[in-house]
Amino acid sequence: MTKANTARKASTKKASRLSFRVSTMQRRVIAYAACINDTTISDFVREQSLTAAQQIIADQVQFRLPKKQWKEFCDALDAPPRMIPALSKLLSKPGPLEARR
């Protein structure tokens, strides 16, 4: 880790603590990966878990398609709604939480 990174990380105040248990083997693997990345176990786990969390969140709000599939997707969104009789019938009945009169 460079001196600039060390100074920057040292100046970042952490507001809360996150604790969890791992097996001895898991700790060894994590420690080895942290060593390869020339960082502490805490920094390694923090950075890797944050990256994974951001990717999971991004997967929920955005997706990419090739141009042809994107056009097909947009065309489907722009098309007028189809009438589906079975769905219309289902939606005309009271729901299970609605009061029956």
C-alpha cells in the first residue's frame, strides 16, 4: 500500500463496526488474498464486500442489451396493451384482503 493510500485510509473515520465469524480456512484464504493485494484483512473485506454489494444493487436497477434486443424491448414497451380475457376476469374479482360484501 502506498503512503498516500495509507494516509487517506487512516484519515477516513468509520462510524460503525461490522463483525462476523468465519472458519479457520476461510480466514486463511481471506488473509492470503489481502496479502496478495498488499492490504489489511479489514480493508480487503470492506472493499470486496462493498464492491459485491454495489454490483448486486446495480443489477437490480440497470441492464444492458445489444442494440437489436434493446430496440425489441423498447418496441414491446411502446406497443399498446393487449387484452387478456383471463387476466381481466381475475382482476375484476375482489382480492383476498378486500372486504367481502
